[in-house]
Amino acid sequence: MAATFADFGHFLRSQRELRGLSRDEVAQKTRIPPTLLAALEDGANDRFPELVFVVQHLKAYAQVVGLSVDDVLNRFHEIPGTLAPTEQSPVAMEAARRKRAWVVLVGVLVLVVLGLAGLWAWTEWEIARNLKP
């Protein structure tokens, strides 16, 4: 898996070359500027545009080269700093969802126990009140 921009660029280049496509062919079919295509394949993240544009270019690249768009984006997002500040990795989102589910479950159980305790106390009070002469 790609852990650096250079590793990711090497992955892109090797996949393109395996399919016998030149950089110029991919640039023409995707309409990605050749200089940016070179930056993507060289792992030169200092030459990347804004993240939203990089993601769109990677989607186009994956489609033209015949790769899974999800696989390419997942590999890209494994590189530290490639998620937008509002985005979270799927693993972190699932962990947060599970934590919320446990909090809700515990809250419901506490309410049920309090309700049963209140019902028991009320019935005991009613029994004690009815037994007094």
C-alpha cells in the first residue's frame, strides 16, 4: 500500500505502463495537464493543485487506465495529510459510529432500569399504603 506520495506515484506509473499507455495518451484522454500528470506519477505533491482537483484527476486517471476508482482513492488517502480537514477515514468513522451506538444502548438500559426501579418502588408504596388500617 502507498504510504508516501512517491510510492503512490510509482503505483500509478506502473499500472499505466502495464497497460501499455503513454503519459501523453492518458493526459489527452483525461484532459489532465501533462505537467500535473507527471507530478502525480513522480509523487511531487508540491506541484499538486487543491485536494478537490487532485481527487477528480485521480478518478479520471483510474477510469482511463482501467483501475478501480475506489482502490486508487483509498491508496491516495492512506498517505498522511491527504484527507480534507472535514473528512475522516472509514475506519475512524466506523469506530465513532460504534461508540455512539454503545452510548445510546447504555442510555436506554439506564432508563429501563430506572423505570423498573420506579415501578417497583411505587408498587411497594401502594402495597404498604393498602395494608395500613
